[in-house]
Amino acid sequence: MSASDYDVELDARGLFCPEPVMMLHNRINDVEPGGILRVIATDPSTTRDIPRFCQFLGHELVSHQASDDLFIYLIRRAE
């Protein structure tokens, strides 16, 4: 995945619930509507919390990848 696949990145590695979602809530505002935010996290609870965040606020979870202890999300900001 290259930087051209997303507009803004949030690195939440090493943070634990609820910090990644709190940071996501602030960082999504740095993305233009329709733009993509890439989130990198190490907290397994993000596999539950980030999809719920997207569903609740109307953002699109474009993709989710998990490998070892790393979770990567691409989120399209709602219009």
C-alpha cells in the first residue's frame, strides 16, 4: 500500500482502548469528505471499535488488514 492510496494517516501503534478511537474521531476531520484515512494500530480492540465508529458516523470502512499484531484500516470519510 502506497501513500497514494490514502490522504491522511493516523499512527495509533502502542495505544490502547479508548485512545485509538478518540484519536480517530479527531483525525477524521483532517480528511476531506470522500478522502481516505489510513489507521495503523496494534490494539486488537480496534477490530471491534473502528467498524462500529464507521457505522455510527456513516464513514465507509474500505478495507481492514490484520497481520501478526498490526491492524491497518482504510476509512473513507462521509460526505
